Amino acid sequence: MQILKDIEAIVGTKGILTGNDVANRKAGIWIDEGIKAKAIVRPKNTEELSKVLKICNEKKQPVVPHGGLTGLAEGAITLEGQIAISTERLNEIETIDTVGRTITLGAGVQLEKAQNKAEENNLMLAVDLGARGSCTIGGNISTNAGGNMVVKYGMTRDSVLGLEAVLADGRIVTSLNEMLKNNSGYDLKQLFIGTEGTLGFVTRAVLRLREKPKSTNTALLAVNSFTQVTQFLKHIDRGLGGNLSAFEVMWEDFYKQVTTEPALNSPPLSQGFPYYVLVESTGSNQQKDSEHFEELLEEALNLEIIEDAVVSKSDSDRSNLWAIRDDVEQHYQDGPVKMFDVSMPILSMEKYITDVHEKFSENWETYKCVVFGHLADGNLHVVSGVGSDDDESIRKMESCIYDPLKSIGGAVSAEHGIGLEKKDYLGISRTEIEIDIMRTLKKSLDPNNILNPGKVFD
Amino acid sequence: MQILKDIEAIVGTKGILTGNDVANRKAGIWIDEGIKAKAIVRPKNTEELSKVLKICNEKKQPVVPHGGLTGLAEGAITLEGQIAISTERLNEIETIDTVGRTITLGAGVQLEKAQNKAEENNLMLAVDLGARGSCTIGGNISTNAGGNMVVKYGMTRDSVLGLEAVLADGRIVTSLNEMLKNNSGYDLKQLFIGTEGTLGFVTRAVLRLREKPKSTNTALLAVNSFTQVTQFLKHIDRGLGGNLSAFEVMWEDFYKQVTTEPALNSPPLSQGFPYYVLVESTGSNQQKDSEHFEELLEEALNLEIIEDAVVSKSDSDRSNLWAIRDDVEQHYQDGPVKMFDVSMPILSMEKYITDVHEKFSENWETYKCVVFGHLADGNLHVVSGVGSDDDESIRKMESCIYDPLKSIGGAVSAEHGIGLEKKDYLGISRTEIEIDIMRTLKKSLDPNNILNPGKVFD
């Protein structure tokens, strides 16, 4: 194919994979199938990518950006006629500024590598998620990744100070701002954050770093009602004065399964409470902060907002508490399930979950529907199973989960993105006018529709 | 004029001002002249505004959004043939959600009114600036206002969860998201934040609120070198574990003038040190936090990073320390001056200020050039005067201040915006490709160029 020859002339033989070298790579770390694509192109710098995209644009050749392929919304799926462009050779950490607290790096750098670089300099990158060892900074940015630190530090968007991206026509947009404040014209980086590679291809970034916290306090609480969960959120958030760094809630059935054999964890608090909260605070002085943290829990017990508490006294205690929250796989053992990622105002959650159960029970005699999530961010995950994962069952489950979001202003994707997977449901969370504007932006920046076409919306 | 009649038919007589009712209003709170415009239109809701814009778009009638008119970059200046559209009747606080910690309100609500509403509910709106009593939420959003809390809470952008805006053609984009996490499609609100009313007219917003801090600690420090200023920034930021809420630096000559008669403040620390730092922390427990804050200052003294310190022991102490930092008007007493608002990497600041002084001294035998600012955000303000404020002098001063920013990746506007005032200098901070993309966005969303035309770029 001529286009592949033209591309090879730009990137060299090392820069392009075809045939089995493509098919032997898995299409995603959660997907068993191999990648379907004409080729995987691996530019070694922005200039090469620019030239490649220029050709693809002229030939109307669709391309799909590939990072760590850890996404959960089918945002990096390729079709046979498409070309995947991988950031794997754009993987240099360029500079770290310990005074300005910034790191400048290539889109292909793995999140964990960037985290480690920050750590070595007594700093912290405030983006963290389970896939840290595989996912890339470019992917984190393109999907505006969430994770466990959002309540304190925000989404990935909030850690991005500057970006470089290549437009569909090959133009390089270098906006590598390093400052917290820059109101010089439109903030163009927002076009490339969370837009899943549909408006431009992120090649480099400047990320904000923070001074590394000197203390961590963690506890697991048992709570009797949803109202008390919200009271406890306010109590602990106010009490910690901005240092609340995680507020994870597990519904009763989630907790039961992850603390019952064959799960490896035993229950640090007895089973049977309606809600369990994993709360964490980071701060500046371990002794003072621990005292204060425990006083706040004492107060909550005395106020009868919480029923019981276990406080981590060591790193291994902390790991054990998080292991319970993170052992989502337990819910995959009784047949096929699907994990949902939705968000909504906290005050709507209790009713929403009731409505979802009602819808499931209208459709199926037995079903699984366990709930957990980053409650303070409005983000719930629901693991649902109805015994079968044929298309019709999936569609029906999706309808049960997504439909009730519309009337409460909820989102069909809180942190995973839309990709192909949720495209049909975008209209639940966004108006026709909003989707029209998305199309307007897409058309104005990628008139030939070559950048990750068909993702997010049609 | 037919268009004014058509508009009056939509908004009623109360909704439109003409003639002296226009001219008698000041064009800005810092401007002596009256407003020049065909009319000031005051829609009472989004629907009225939508109809007005639809007519203006059809007739290619330029409009300029008006909030509190406190902007510092001529972003709301109108020409005689233009129509000003004021948010003054879109001034309702609609709801406050104390669990989700959000406030939903009209664009015309004054910042201070929103702050007070939050306070009444034991919450805090983390946007604050000097003009709080006059500026509006819509203006804060359209200019992405900065202020004194950015190092802890970010710019206005970081407090905006959802928006409603009207496009040039009258379409209403309602994206009143209430969640911290929502990755359902493009984050369209970014189009309307910091774009100075050129892409859409903000009518309503959902803002994030925080639990109100329970403690405040404030100190003024004297520091011997710029390197020590940066060492102290890292020391205190790390030591406070995320609770650093302000880090304001005054250069020697700034401090001298604001603590010498006729200034009302006396110097709490002796004059003559090269730098003075006003540092503030907010937290959760006044006693514990004060102890910890003072220990950190002790450490800094022992490490000889700082030379002297005075710690606020009361609200009035705190007010007095801030009064020194805020008494910028002292620098206006010796003839005409211009205040600049720039940002740059912290590590480039010392050299930048040296370069600026060199440029001034090449051009003028005597001049004023005093420096202060939100150093941790990379943001400096420079008050400059050369004895005359004729156009040529202003242009020469601008050149001295802006030209050296180019090579260090600095910004000609850190927090004030571009408006008309800095339009000619946008190219110092942004590339031609970036400005082209801004034009592309403008054209695709406002093809008739009716929304605040001529602002930010041509």
C-alpha cells in the first residue's frame, strides 16, 4: 500500500509494524483479541508524527491514537482499514523543575514512571489509578483520567499546565505553559484533554507536581444510613480543612463479598452494616495529623454518625484496607458481569440506587448489582450481572443503569470516557445542542474526520 | 433604529437603556468616561437573551457582554455602534447544595453575594479578589479570574462545575453539571471560561464550594535572596502538606513605599531586606495549626532561609499584614504609572526582573518599577512609571515588560486577560498556530463575529 510506504519513508522501518506484528498485539489489556489495523506507526518525535498525520489527512486515512491500551470505554479500538499510531517511542521525561514543581514529558511515558520521577525529587504527581504501570500520560490526558485522589487534587485536567498536540492536518500546537496562571488568550489545551484523541494527538505535556505529603491517615468506618454517610462526609471534610484525600464508599453487598472466602481479605469491621467508608487524609505531620484524625472519628462516633471504625496503624494496615476496596474482581466470579461508571449529585444517589434495583428486578428474577465508588466526587461504580452477557442482556442492563440518570443530571461516564462503548448513551447526559457543538468543533479541527473517527459521537 | 425596537419588544422598556441612560454610566469602574453604545440591553432571563442574540446575529449587530465592569484589560469596552448586554438582571442565587457543596446562580450575581451565601451555609467559594463587591460571577468566569487563593484552589476555572451560555446564534447551551467527575463527551464549558465573552454569553453557572476552613495562620517574613525565597516556598509548602493558601512576595522598593509616610502602615519588619513574603495557611484546628505553622517558621529561621518573621496573633494583625500587601495605590502617588500582570516560571523571575530594569534604564534616566505578586503561581505585578503616560511612553514600557517574556515562556497576562489592552502582545505568549486555532474556534461558533468582536485577537 502506497500510504504505508510513504509513512515508512518518514518513520523508518523501526517506526512501522504490519502483519503479524500488529495482530499479535492485544487490542487492549482487558481484551483477548489482537489489534486489527493496517499498521501500527510509532513516530519517535513530534515532527515525524506531524508528517505522518499530514499524509493521512491528505489521503483521508483514519488513525487511532494508542497509549497503554488500558482504557475501559473502547476509545482505542481500531478497525481493519485504520492505522494505529502509538506513543510508545514518545517516552522521554524531559525535565523536572523542583521549584516551579512541574514535569515536562512525552505522551508515551507510563504514569508510574512519571510518579516515580516526581517521588525521587520529593514531589508528587497527583494523578493515580490502578493501571498506573501500563497506562500512559497521553492516555491519561486524552481521557481526563480520574482515580483515587480527585477529591483533593481534581482530575488529570487539573494537573495539566501545558500541552503539545498535533492537529489532523499535521500542524503542531506547542502550548507548553509551565505556570499556574496564564490568561493570555484561549486555553487551547482544553481542546485535547478528555476529547479521546478526536481533536488532536497529544505528544508532550507539562504537568503540575505537588510537594509530597508527609503524613497519611486511613480508616474504615461502618455507617447505618446514607444520610449518615453524607453527614460523615461533611464532618470529616470540614474537620480536615482541605486534607481529605479519599472518600470511598462500599455498599453492604460489595463489602460482604470482598471479605468472605474465597476472597483473601477478612472483615476488619463486622459485615451487615449498610455502608462502609474508606477515608484517607494526607498532610504534613504524622503525629499531629493522626491525633487530629482520630479525634474527628471519636467525634463522629459520639455524634452517632458512624457506628464503628478501624484506624490504620501501619503501612500494611493501610494496604489491607485498600485491598478490600480494590478487590473488585471478587464480583466477577459468579458469571459474566459488566462494570459501570456513572456520576450524579450525591443527594440523588440513594434514590438512584433504589431505582436501579427496581429496574433490574422488573427484568430479572435474580441479578447482581453491587455498588461502590468515589462518593465525594459523585462517582459510583456498579458491577452488574444477569447470568448472560449476550448483546440483549447488556443492552437491557445499560438501560437499567443509564436511563435513571437523565432526570437527575447524572453522567453516563464519570471517569472512563465515552469511546465506542457509551456513544449510544451520550444523549442521556448531553443535550442535542451540546452534541452539535461537539460536532462543530470536530469539523472545524478535523474536517476529514481522520482522528479516532466514530469515537464519542457520530 | 429598528433593531432597538425589535429588542425592546423582547425585553420590554425596563430591559433596554438608551441615550443618557447609557452615557451616564461609567465605562468601567477605573474609567472616567461614560459608556459609548447604541443601547444597554438587560435581559431578565436566558430566553430573552437568546432571542436578543438571534436578532443581533441576523443583523450582524456587534454586542459586548457587561458584568461588573471591573476588568483591567479593556475586555468590556464598547464602541458607539455596539450594543452592551448587561447581566445585571440575571442576578438570582438559585440553589445551594450543602452536601454536594455546589451553588447554582445567575451570571449577574456579585461575587461577594455568592461568597456570603456560601458562608451562611458554613461553606466557602474559593474565588476571591479585590473587586469582590462589584465584579460578577459571569465576569469572573469569562475572564477566568485569579486572585489570592489560586495556589490552594486554582483559578476560577477550577471552581466551575457547570455552565449555561448562549451562542451567537441564540442557541442555549445548558451544561449545568454538578459533579466533580463527568467525562461524558467534550467538556464544553471550557469554551466559555476565560474567553472573554467572544465564544458565548455565560448566563448561569454551577460552582464548587468547599467546607469552610476552621483555622487561618498568617506571617510576614524578611528574606535575603531570591534563592531563599524559593527555598522558603518549598519548605513551607511541603511543611504545610497542601494547606498553603497564599504566598505573596514584595520586592524591597514595594515594601519600603507602602510602609513609609504618607502610607498609613508602619513596617512590622524593618525595611531594607531585598524580599518580603506574606504567607498564609488555612486548615482545620486553630491551636494545632498555629503550633505547626510557627514550628515551620522556627525551622526556616534556624536554617537561615528567612531572616526575620512576624506572626499574626489576631484578626486585626492579619488585616494589617494584608493591608501592606494590598496598598498598591501608594505607588500611584508620584505621577502616572501602569500596572502590569505577567507570569513566568519561578526560576526565571530573578533574571527577568534584572532584564526589565536594564531595559528601563536604557530608555529612561529615572523611572519607577516596583514588583510584587502571587509568586507561587508564577504571577508578578509590576507597577511602572516614567513620568509621562503618553502613548509612546506606554508603548515603550510595554515593550520593556513584555519582550523579555518571549524567551522564558512567560505570559503577557497572568490573570487579567487580554481584552483590547494586550491584544497587540498576544503573539509574545502564543504562536501563530495557536492564534489561528483561536480564530478557527471563533469562526465556527460566531461566524458573523458579533460577540465582543475585536477583543483578545483580530
